[in-house]
Amino acid sequence: MRRGNVELIPGKNQGHYPYSNSIFIDEGPGIVIDPASDEERLLALKKNPGIGIIINTHYHEDHFLYNHHFPEAELWVPERDAPAFESLETILDYCGILGLPDEETWRSYYLDRFNYRARKPERKLKGSEKLRFGKTRVEVIHAPGHTPGHSGFWFPDEKILFLADYDLTAFGPWYGDRVSSLEDTIASIEKLRKIPAEVYWVSHGEEIPRAKVAERFEEYLRVITAREEKLLTFLRAPHSLDEIVEQWIIYRKEREPVYFFKFAEQAMVKKHLENLLRRGLLRIDKNGGREEYIKIVKD
């Protein structure tokens, strides 16, 4: 898929984890956004026409998977996510992994499976920053929530909006890092849906035409509401955090590897619990030596 000098490179596994789609900007020494799609294609582009800049939309592993193939290219990343590219300790901290019993498993996961290499970015991108590569204009769209620095990219001449990990899939948004934000996720989705693109490219999945995007945005936001409703229904009776996690409200069923998905399930459920507590819809009761969440029934 190509418009002007901007091309979407589909990721393997239909762009699903552990891969993601990439964008190639064919201007001079090329530019690749999120080099985590198709290793052979990316290495071919490195040979011809060459890759001068790699840009990451955020610090997640399925977006920097093949960064290590481009040590000679400049690395540009969102300003608020930059520390995670500079230090493995920082990315583990941002993800909420430091101090966990299986921390060493996660370290190996990043280093061996996803080729994490600590590196100081050459440029830190700010929201609304306007870039120009030859004839191709690009605007950085800061869309936090998924991560603090998560950014999309708007190509005004080609009318392409790259939504990155706000991918409008049936699973819904993901906000499972320690530094993720449910509230910022909702605000970012509302912000992105107002940009008048003709086509919408995403990190995971296929191109979305303008005719279908309004419905997809609505369905995407409804997933958040549905998660909250399921949680409140379950908490008509008091339950501990562990009991809530076992309901698999986010992932809908237990998945393998269990340690990976249970970690994400708990992290995202906690975001909902914190949000509901702030809104006065839940309370925490003490039952012996454990905390239990329960829905507040108002008269």
C-alpha cells in the first residue's frame, strides 16, 4: 500500500504481535517508522535505497524488534518515551517489571527475543512537531495513554493518518504498563478521530478506509465501557484483586504464556479499579488480612 512516497509495509503474522506494520518514507536515504514488520524487506531497503533514519512510535518491543539492524541510522523517538530506549532498567521500570519474581525472565525476553539494545536517540520528537523529508511532510501527533510518549503520524498531503497502536481492533485499547493511563488513552482516541484522513494505517491490522473508520472508533471505545461494566457486575459482591484477575475481563480467557498475559491482565484491571475508585463507584473493604473491592450501591 503506497501513497506518494509513503508506503505501508505489512508485518508478518498479519502485523500481529510480536510484529507490527512499518511505514517506509522513500525520500533520499529512506526513513522507517517502527522497523518491526518484515525482516527481509527491511534489510533489502537498508541495501537499496538505504535507511538514514528510524523512528519509533513508542518503546514497546514489537515496535523496536529490528532496530538493531540499523545502528548507522539516526534514531528518533517521542520525547517522553526516550529514557526507555536508553536503559533496560528504565523500560522494565516503565512496564512495571522491576522487582517481580520473574524479572530475569523478562530481561531475557527483551534482550534475546526482541534484540533490545540501549541507545541514546539522536532526536526526541515533540507533539505537533512538523517534519519534512524531501517532498513528504509529516506531523507528529502525541497520543499518550498506551505509553506516555506514544505518537501517531499525520501525512497531510497523502491524507494518511498512522494511528500506531491505537489500532481499532476488536480487542480494544491496551494500557497495561505501570506508566500507561486509561484516561489519557480515551482522550487520545478522541483526539485522533478528529483528524480528517482519507486512509488510516495502524500498527496491527489492515488499512482502514474513511467510510468505516467512524464505526471502528466507536467500537474501539465501547470495549473500554464493556470492560468497566463487566468489572462492576462482578463486584456486586466483594472480591480481591487476584479473584478479579482470574475472571479474564480484559483478555476474555486464559492465554499462554500465562505469566505474560496474567501480568498484563492485572495491570489493566488495576487501571480500571483506580479509575472507578476515583469516580466513587467502588470502595475497598478489609476482610481479615486481604483487601476486597466492592461496588458502591447508591440510594
